[in-house]
Amino acid sequence: MTILLLGSGGREHAFAWKMLQSSLCTKLFVAPGNAGTESIATNVNISPTDFDSIKTFVLQEKIEMVVVGPEDPLVKGIFDFFANDNDLKNIPVIGPSKKGSQLEGSKEFAKEFLVKHRIPTAAYDSFTKETVEKGCRFLETLQPPYVLKADGLAAGKGVLIIQDLAEAKDELRNMLVNEKFGEASSKVVIEEFLDGIELSCFVLTDGKSYKILPTAKDYKRIGEGDTGLNTGGMGAISPVPFADDILLEKIETRIVKPTIEGLQKDGIVYKGFVFIGLINVKGEPIVIEYNVRMGDPETEVVIPRLKSDLVELFVAVANEKLDEVSLEIDSRSATTIVLVSGGYPEDFEKGKVISGIENVTDSIVFHAGTKADNEFVVSNGGRVLAVTSYGNDFQEAIKKSYQNIEKLHFDTMYFRKDIGFDLL
């Protein structure tokens, strides 16, 4: 098959790396890709949300499958764009329909879905500019800390957790009236704070049956000890050590199964990944949020643990025959440590020359924000590289990643030295 993969981050490099191990994948294009994907596949300078250019390219290159990495094209309806076009409708797109993508595209839609299908989640209400003062009164009924979530896509930065009631009210007004997150915060969901430890559950579904992929836990904050600003993710581990069989059984019966059944009951076409952000509160799994694609950097630890052929799984998803293929998982642990540009997640410089990648042994280097510049690889984003390693447990895997990071260098390179610290 000739396949087109959309996206440019570490998640997409991990997908490309895995898909190219399949005998079913004869040619792989990545749009727009990065220096890592360029070294193993063919990059194409097309934006994942430029559907018309994607159509032209797909027909020109006789693409037989499109795999969507990031959320933007999904929320904007790339699945429907293909399904409703006579020239494209027979080309499978791995990713949910526009309606299914609302699970990530709208926090309110997701909350309503959770409540409707009796899936455990935090108590909530949603507010607009017109009802901002009602929202302030709702805050008064809750115990701190207060959780405010921009309804729309805000690149992972639209969630605020605030201790002080007056500050929470100010931020609510800031989001709704002053449009702090632009269109994304024209509606804000306020929900009760849940105290526990977070983990991520990844599911691949053809809309009828599903496969649960390995669990993972990522580290969002820029600073050690989980301090400082939120980022796209500074590292991840898989499997999650505290996710024992009892917790996993609860996750499947109370959350995964009713989610897939809920999509069917609501007539929502969904062929792709469901990423369920969970919190373990005293042994009870509760849903924090849905995402409609794989996480990043979690993909870089989950995908390397799949022994199964990823393209074969995607074909089964497209043909609604996922129940006919088996999912094999590597029993080893995997960890990834993310190397970022100095200043990230705020202002940072690009174009720093990266050295030492060829010296890494016994780890996989996934490129995120990189590009090829003549004979050099240079930084081209906030998150630059992800170093993934296997181990008998996550401590051994982490140690390998840190040992290999010592061989890597670019100006202002920063990484957290405490990934997994909270699990020891």
C-alpha cells in the first residue's frame, strides 16, 4: 500500500517508524513531516488542514490510506471530506468523523456524552460571555482548587487550575469576556477538582469492536517536581506501574466499553484512536477528558511496545474487522524523555544545530520539532527530540534514556531529570 501520514511531530515519527516495519506498507509519505520522517519516508510540504491540496496529492500519488496524526484536521472534518467526495470515498481515513472529533473539539460535547452514557466524570457546568456572573456564582459552590477549561481547541493550554476563588472568577471573566484563548474560550466548562494520579488509556476502534493499547503516563509541566507551566508533554512511561488488573478491569467495563457503545448508540462514525485521560481516585477511574488521536509523547512509548503489525491493524479498522486480528504487546517497559528548546513553552529560538544522534545506542530517537538544513539537522519547534528506551522496568528504561541524552546536544537544550519520580 501507498500511505499518507499527516502531521509533523514525535507522534508521527513514531507512527512512520512502526508502519514502515509492515510488509503491507510499500511507500510512505508524511505531510509535512520533520527531519526524522524525512530520513525514513518521503516528506511532502502540505499542511494537514489543507484538504484541497491533500486531495490533489492523494489522487496524483494513488494513495490507498490516510492516517491522521494531529487533532486539527480531524476536528475540521477530514474524514467527512473524504467520505463525501466521489473521488476519495473509497480511500480509508484512520481517524473519527467530524462529529466523533467533537469529543476533543468541544469540552461541553464530551461532558454531555459522558453524563448521557453514565461514564464516571467530574461534576461540571458550562458558561458563555452572557452567563459569566452565573459562572462566578457556580464557582462559589465548589471547593478549591477550581478547574476552568476552554471549550474549544487551545493547543493543550486551555485548562487552568486555580486555588483562589477571586482569582478563579477573574480568570473566568478573562477567558469569556476578554477572550484569553480566542474562539476556544467563547464557552468555558467549570468542573470539580479531582484529587488522584493521572494516567492515559488508548483505544483503537473500528466503531464496533476495539483493542485497548498499553497504558501510559505523561508529564506535562516544564519544571521538575511537576512545577511551572504546562507543555505538550516532557516525558512518558508505559505501562503505568499502579495500573493493576483490578484497575484495568474497571477502566474497560466502566469507561472503554460504554464509550464505544455510546458512539454506536449516538450514530457517530468513529474509526481511529480514542485517547482517554483518566484520574485514579482511590482506586476508582474517572474520565478527565477525551482526545480523538494518540497523545504526544505517549505515542513514543506506546507504539514501540506493539508487537503487532500497525498497518494490518489500520486495515482491519478501515474494514470494520478489528475483532478478527490479535494485538500483541511487548512485556518490557518503555520510557521517553523529551528534549526541548530553552524558553519553551514560552518564547524560544529555532535553527539550533543538533549533534550526536548517530552516537545513540540501545535507544530510539524520535524527532519532533526538527528539520533538515543542508547536511545538518536543526531545531524547528519547542519540543525537539524524544529519546525512547526499553527496560525490564521503567527505572531501567529511564536510565538508558538519560545515558543516551548525554550524547546529544543543541544550544539551549533542556529536559526534565525527574521523569517517573512520582512512581518510585
